[in-house]
Amino acid sequence: MPWWLDLVLLVTALVLWLSGSGNRDDVWGLLQRLLAVIAAAVVLLGGRQMVLEALVLALALWLPGADSQRLRSVGRSFSSADEGFGAGPR
């Protein structure tokens, strides 16, 4: 990608981020900040920088899956907690 296009995308990302942070509407501000992050990611990852791509891949592989033991809470499970709902007098 040419350097001037990188510069345009970075300036656009900065303007979008600042505009999104100062916006009173939460949804519109979040959309502007999301577009700013995407524009910055295009600049960072568009140059075929294998180090950044490898770090992002390593982070994605390191994150726990939905069935991971690290995500489970300590204590009673859902099945033992459900038993107490029907045990009371009617």
C-alpha cells in the first residue's frame, strides 16, 4: 500500500476516534470508534507484517474456548442449583 494511503487511513482513524469519543449518542460513537479501529488495523496488517499477524494468531489460540475449565465458576453447578427451586412448600 502506498505511504500516502496509510497516512490518509491513519488520519481518518484519528478523526473517527475523536469524533466517536465526543459523540453524545452511544451507538453512533461506538460505530465511529469501531470504524477507527478497523482503519488502523488495515494500516497495521495491510503491509503484510508477519510479526503482527503471528502475535494476533497466538493471542486467538491462547484465548479459552467456550467449554474451557478456566471459564467455569467455582461452586455449585446448574443442575444442583435447579434442585432447590422445586423443593419448597406450595
